[in-house]
Amino acid sequence: MTDTPATSLGTTPAPTVPPPPRRPLRQLLAASVGNAVEWYDWYAYTFLAAYLASQIFPKGSGNSLVPLLSTFAVFAVGFFMRPVGGLLMGALADRRGRRTALTATILLMGGSSLLLGLTPTYATAGVLAPVVLVVARLLQGLSVGGEFAASTTFLVESAGPGRRGLFSSFQYVSTSVGQLAASGIAALLIGVLGEDRMNGWGWRIPFLLGAVFSLAGFWIRRGAEETRSAAEREAPRPGLFDALRHHPRASLLICGITAGGTLAYYTWTSYLPTYAVLNTGIDKADALLAGTLSLAFFALLQPVGGLLSDRFGRKPSLLFFGLGFAALGVPLLRALDGSFLSLLLVQCAGMVLLTGFTSISAAVNAELFPARVRAAGIGFPYSLTVALFGGTAPYVGTLFTDLDLPGLFPWYVAVLCLVSSVVYLRLPETAHGRLDR
């Protein structure tokens, strides 16, 4: 059994590394466009949570937060399908190829988005409404878990020498573009349709659009070049749990690397507008607009973070993120005062810190595993950690508010980022080693 990173830092001789794909920009486009569509579908749920709460769940007796808590509980449930998706689709990528897995995930996401758009309301279907919503969200979780495993592997394996960090950064460039589209379309619809029509039928439009976008992403991905080497295609296929069995340390490292990053990421990019509405009384439309502008800023930062890590290494970037949030997470969230400007500044400041993690997480994860089990090795521990800490962030934050303890949530974020920083300190530096392909 071996558990050394798949780089020159390991004790075994480095394998022969084939050249990267002939059309790296086409590879980047195939991964990025499809990934943006995937995450648009996933995040549309978050930005429309308040409308889903009012239409899909019955009102709680005397507590207006009960439907919203139920909606965020379904948000978290979807995350717990992500480890299953990461394992199954990751294994598909390792056994049948990265491109095969990428086309499968985007078709699955398109179908689940269509189901969300057609979900009946509680007034018309009763308890069937939340059941359909849960099923659609579970399918989305399966798709997104597999998407990260396959696209992370595909992106990093498509990179040329000294460019893994840069290519890795496009994982979150495209994620941010998808999230930005979801936020922007939601804000536009709210402004054009108004609250009554949004509550009536307008909330369905983003999900139906997502189904159409998925077909476009599928068409683009069909033309991508497979990144598995010829030797890897001819080798015996790995078992479903080979990565966990033979690389337990790498699997645990991914959990530690991801815990603080995913909590900070989902807090700052998804939940913060809702957090501000619940705790400061900021107008819902202003909160969505601030989220949209800060996401655009965040997307622009990612390639810069990737390039810096290619030059100076992964550990400095990760420590910039982890220690920065441990020290500044609480003051930043306490600086929210109910104004549009304070929310925008807090989000942008947090996203500068967050870039230290997001821009290189795909490269760091890929550099810990050999090619034979890379997708499944990344997919399961990463998605499990995201489910435990990222997927529950909106629920935990809303629950603290419901319990009249909103001040605890910023400390929760800061402490978990500090824990991840300890892991970063012990990581081997993998930026300049060779990637086993």
C-alpha cells in the first residue's frame, strides 16, 4: 500500500508522463462551460430558497422561519448525495474515462433541474410537493458530486507544465460564472416580475432555463479529448474503493484541506445575502445585488490565485486563506450593518481571502492521487466533507438565528478555518512536482 502524493515528492520513481492534450484551450472550454451550467442549476435553488419555502412547504405554527429551515434542510440533504456521486461518477471517470463521466453528470443535472422547474406547490399537491423537491435535489447532489470529481481531474490533467494551478483556478471561475448567472437571473426576475408573480410562477423559470443550458453543455463536452493515457486505458480497472483502501492518508488530507474552505465558501458565496437579510434587515433585492457583484469580482480573482500558486507554491496560498479567515472571519461578519455597501465590502474582502483556497483546491487534490484512482479518490472524501460542512452552512446559520444566537455562527466559521490551517502547515508542497498521468 502506498500513500505518497503522485509527484516527485514520493519515494517511488516518477512514471513516464505523456504530453498534455493537443488543444488545452478547447479542454478548458469543455470543462468550464459544462461546469458553469452544472453550478448554475445547483445554485439557483439557493437564491430562490425564500420562494421555494413559501410554495413547497406548509407554514409552521407561529414561526415564519420553519418553511425556510425546511428549504435549507433539503439543500443540505442534496449535499449528502454528493459523496455517492463523487464515488460513483469518479469511479466511472477512472474506469471509462473523464469525458464519459462529464457527459453523464451534465445530463443528470439537466433532468433534475427540469424536475425542479415542474415541482407542484404544496397548495396543489400537498405532501407530494416536498417529496418531488427532495427527489430532484438528491439527483442534483448525485450529479454535482460526480461533476467535481471528473472536472477537477480533467482540468488538471489537461494543463501544460507549470500551469496546473492556473487550469485548476477555472474550476471556480466556471463555478462562479454559474453562480453569478443564477444570482443575476434571480435578481432580474425579482425586479421585473415582482414578489407576487415570483411567488406564483416566476421561481420556476431559472430551473427550466437550466435544463436548456445543460443540453448546450452536453454538446460542447462531446468534443473534448480524453485525458487518460493509453497505458491507463489498457490497465486493469480499479475497484470502487481502491482509492480509500490504498491511499487512506491522502483521503484524510482532502477532508482536512476542504473543511474550512467549503464552510467559508458556502457562507460567503451563497448564504451571506440570506444571513444579512435575517440578521440585519437589509432589503432582499439589495442583498442579491451585492451577492451578484461580489461573485463577479471573485471570478476575476481566480486565475490570479492560480498563477501565484504555480510560481510560489500551494501552501502559502492555503495558509493565506485559512489564517486570514481565522483572524478576520468574525470581525467581517460583525461589520454587517444592514446597508448595501457594508454587505458588498464584507463579501469582497472575504472573497480575496477565499481565493487562496478556491483557486488551487482542484490542483492540490489532484496532486495527492495517482491517475489510476484520481477521480474517485478526490470525489468521495471531498464531497463528504462538503456535505458535512458546506451543505449545512445555511441551515446552521439560520438555526443559530432562530435560537437567538446569531453571534455563534461567525465563530463557527473562524474555528473551522483555523483547524484546516493546521492541516495546511503539514502538507507537502506539490506545486512543482510531476503529475502522474
